[in-house]
Amino acid sequence: MNVLGRLLSTAVVLLLIVFAAAWLLNRHDRRTPEEKLGAAINSGAATVASATSELTDSSTVSSAGTALSRAGSATVSAVSKAGDAASSAISEASEDVKAAADHQKPQNRNDTRSSSAGL
């Protein structure tokens, strides 16, 4: 078999696989609407029962309590650090403003003298 023949046979096989997959994925569900609704209700009830048993499991509740406690501690720590950083920044800014004001006072006096002398 030549190269063209192998290429065409491979292409045909791939097309058949693609069409088969599309048919399988898109085939019609032959259940009635009532059967579909019943299946949905049953799976929903099973899901709720599973979630309820997980939530009432003592290890899950304990784990959730521990996680909430750690989250609370981390939040307190973060707020404390943020408060300390803000306090430090405000203090530094206040010192910078005071230093700038002290530096400006002699300049203001010189400006006042210059204005008075010029009159």
C-alpha cells in the first residue's frame, strides 16, 4: 500500500471515530420527562443526605471550628500589625511635617524682613 492509500485509510478511520463519538454524545435520551424528573429528585435527595452526613460528622465540625479559630487569630494579628504600621506611618509623617515647618520658619522671617526693607 502506498503512502497516499495509508493516509486516506487513516483519515477514514479517524472520521469514523469522530462520527461515532459525536453520535454517542448526542444520542437521544429515551426516558420520559417524568423519569428524568424522578432521577433528578433521587440524585438531589442522595446529595443532600451525603452533605448532611458530612456536616454532622464530628471531625468535620471540629475541623471547621479549628479553621474558624485560626482565621480569627490571623485576622486579629493582621489588624494589629496594620494598626502598628499605620501608627508608625502617622508618627513619621507628623515628624516630617514638624521638621518642614521648623525649616520654613527662618525662611518666613527672611521673607518678612525683605518685604519690610523694600517698603
